[in-house]
Amino acid sequence: MSREIIINATPEENKVAIKNHGKLEEFYIERQSGVHLVGSIYKGRVESILPGIGGAFVNIGLEKNGFLYVDDIIEEGSPYSDILEEEMGDSIRPKDRPRTNVKVSDILKKGQELLVQVVKEPISTKGARLTAHITLPGRYLVFMAHDSRKGISKKVKDVKERKRIRSIIDQWKLPKDIGVIVRTAAIGHSVDELKREMQYLYNVYRRAEKAASKKSAPALIYEEHGLIQRIARDSLTEDTSGMVIDSKFEYKKTAALLKLVAPRLRGKLKFYKGHIPIFEKYQVAREIKKIYERRVQLPSKGYIVIEPTESLVSIDVNTGSFSGKHPEETAFIVNKEAAVEIARQLRLRDMGGIIVIDFVDMEQKDHRNIVFRTLLTALKSDKARTRVLNFSSIGLVEMTRQRVRRSLESVSYQACPYCQGRGIVKSPLTISIEIIRELEGHLRGQRYKKVEIDAHSSIKNYLLEHYKNTFKQLGRRTRSHIMVNGIESLHVEEFKINVK
């Protein structure tokens, strides 16, 4: 067993690192100032109807109204579509299902109150995406309100086990509007364990309905588990060597949940008492730092550059200092490595939306096919839904990755207040030319005894090295004494001209 879950928990934030065969495979952060919303249930109030796009804005008590599409009212939609599709495949919601012709104004009215669940967190200027179909995931089952299906995960391959599980759920007398999907984790577990979890999930839903009947919208009705408890519920498995937490409070909280949903795995949970920070002890601290770097090194000495923009993520593959026997072989080797690493980086950074990959040009079609299949294979372990298009005529691979929440980078960083996200600043030459032009403008037709230029120290040094004679000539011509002051606290692009 080489899979480990390491958790660093503080009052400000919780961090989860998942290692597989000694390599960091997944990393998550949840901060108290940015509580996880996906899966939480609200009683909302319809604020406005938008017939043109088939949806409505719903006030659920957040800063921005959530958005509810008509399809997410009359069809099965879930905040746990990644879990459902992982277990059931495309059968859970066929991609070729035609969009409904039902008008949103026929279903919803302004001021109407209804139960909704968050499917996607607010991102940038957009509010939360909502669904009217309530779904509650457990360890062994997924409970579905307003849905009468009883299904078994397609990953349960053993015929006898499928028959055993089918006989169990067929005996359950569920209300006609309640459905259930049995997850892969249920393999080998007893009738009592499955029945106990089904009863638990049903009780959670009934309590939510009861709470909603007593509250006025907008109101939070049910809050999904925090990051650590979700990881314990969904990621701690029999093939995990252990789950280690350095917080006594979170350890006890997680132990209580495991006692309820997975007693067999309770022994895998450990409390870390060491003095060395837990991420350093388990040798993931350096790997976590690398997540935020634009450039990622490959084993062959090639590298990839990851550039998130407002509309998409651009990934460029470069051969670096690696050189094979000939250019085609060099490109093929680097691209194969890059395909695996790109899939890993997308999981680690939790990047979503449109992703464009510029692999190194390859002439041979077989090589392009192998690289493409390598990428698809590497993406199979990604829980987020992905769709990948083959190499385009200009050698690009385009893909989409499900975006449910903000990327790791956007959680941990903000746009630079100086460059506004450009990632570049003006060169000393550009700034120097701007200073001279503005200085000439001040002195044109005017006479000042003293002129002082305040600039960053590095710009002062550049000016005196390259434009000392320019200042002397300008000073003689205008009969002004020109001084340059280096001020370290100024931004490198900022300067001031003071005349006396």
C-alpha cells in the first residue's frame, strides 16, 4: 500500500496532500474565509426570470444570486456529477439528450421559494450554479431525491456481487421519488452496513426538508462536510496505507465520521504528534511549492510552461536542453512525458475550463496518436469530467476540464497590483525615455532653478549610466539644475518630477 493522505489543519485553513507511490498526486486547500459551498442545500427565492437563456436568478443569501437553469429543474442534475459519472458512466445523464423545450416561466415565478443545491461555486463575477435535484453522497451509496432509479456502479464487475447488491436494494421500500446508486466502495459490505447508510442519508434529507419548512428564504438548510471529512468519506479506501492529521480537533471529528460511515477503516486514521511540520515530515512541502511555478521540469530535461488566462489555460511543451538522435525522436520522448505530467498538474492545480496544449511538433502520425492516447490514459484518474480533442491541423490539443470551484492558484494568489496580471513590467530603457519626455515637457518654455526626479533606485542608476550627458545638456539649455533621487520604496515603473 503506497497511497498516503497527509493533512495539515489550522484554524485558518486545511490542506490535504495525497501521495501515490511517493509522488504528490492531489492537493487541496480549504480556508475558513472561503467555505466550500458545493453540495450545500439552501432555501432560495427566485429574484428574476430570464426566458432568453432558460434560467432564473435565485437568492440563496450569498453576495451574488445563484443561477438555476430550467434543465436543472426538470432533469436530473447533481453537484456530485463527478461521483455519479465515475460510478455510472454516461448512462447517468446521456450527452446526446436534447435540451428541453419547457419554458422556465412555466415552472418558476418571481418570489417563489424552493430548495436548491449548489452545483458550482461562485467564480470570478459569476454566482453559484444551482440545481433543484438534491443529491447526498455517502461512502457506499448516493442518495437522490426526485429520482426513482436504483442503480449499481458500472465498476462492480463481478456478476455474483452485482446480484447480491441488486437483491439488497430491491428489497428496500423507498418512496417513489427517492433513488439510490450503489458505489464501488460497497463491494463486500453487509446488508446492515448498506441499509444503515441509506437510512442515515434519508434522515439527513428529511431533516433538511423539515428545516426548510420552518425557515424563510434565503436560508442555509444543510451544509456539506468540510474538506477533511469529505476526503475521509470519498478518498480513504482499503488500499490506502493511512490518513494522518496533525490537529486533535479534526482528528476526533474525522474519527466520529468514520465510526459512522466506515468503521472498518477507523484504524487507518492516525494523529500526528511530531514536532517537525507534517508536510516536511512526509516530504511533500517542496512538491507543494512547485505547484505554483509556471515552469515544470520533465525527467528528460524538457519542460512545460503553464499560463492561466482569464478565458483559458495555455500549456506549452518545450524540449529544453534535451536532444535525442534526431528532432522527431526528441519531440516524441518529451511529448510523452509532458502528456503524463500535464494530466497530473491539472489535478494538482485544479484548473478548469478550456485548456490548449501546444506539444512539440511531430511529423509522424503514429507518434501523435501515441502521445494523444498517453494523455487520455493519464486523465482517467482525474475525478473531474474532461473532454479532449485530437491534434488539430496546427498541432494543438484542445480540451475542457470541469470547473466546479476556483483553481488552486486563484485561491492562493491575487493579481499583481502593479502589473495587473500581465506578469511583466516596463524595462529601464522604456521608463527612462518616459522620464526624459515628461521632463522636456515640464521645461518647455519654462525656467526652474531646480528640478528633482524621484524614481526607483534601479532606474536612477540606469539614468545616470546612460543619460547623464542628456541631463547636462538639458540643464544647460534651460538653465536648470537637474537631480535624480533613488527611492527604494517606489514601484519600478513609478516616478515623480518636482520643479522649484
